[in-house]
Amino acid sequence: MTEQGKPTKISFIYSNPTDPDAFETAYPEQLALARKLPGLTRLQTSKVWPKEDGSPTPAYRLLDLYFADYAAASAAAAEAGSLVAATREHATGGIVIAFAEVLEDA
């Protein structure tokens, strides 16, 4: 199996938004758009715990989209224009989007 034939995920790492309430209001729309991507096998969303002193961490939320392989993830990314547009509009603190090979899923 080639490296690109392995399970792949696209991770959205959202930094702390300037207006968390506005972000949370818009977030379900982003999830709905993500669920429509072709080849999606699993969707996982997470909210990052604040630091022990209550101060924010460098990340606010995580969204992981899982696909059978790199080709499926790439095909989904080609169809993700509306998701990326909504993400950019509401991720006012910034965002990192990364493709990653899933090495282990326990």
C-alpha cells in the first residue's frame, strides 16, 4: 500500500475567535457543510479545554474529517469551497488546515 493509500484526515485547528459567541452560532453551519463532503467516513469535533488558570490556549476548537485515503480526502477538498468560505468568515482568530495520514486508530 502506498503512503497515499492510507486513511487520511483533514484537520481544522481553530484559534481563539474574537467573538466566541458568534463563532459558536455559526459553527453548526460549518459542520453541516462538512457532513456533505463526498467520501467522508467520520467527523469528529472537539472543544479545547482552557488552561488551568482559565486563560485561553492557542487553539479553540478542532474539526477532524476522516477519509478512506488521500485521494478521497483530495476529492473532498476540491468540493469544500463553501466549507472553507464559511470557515474563513467565522474563524476570526485564524485557522490552520492540515492533511494528515492516520497512523493508528484505536
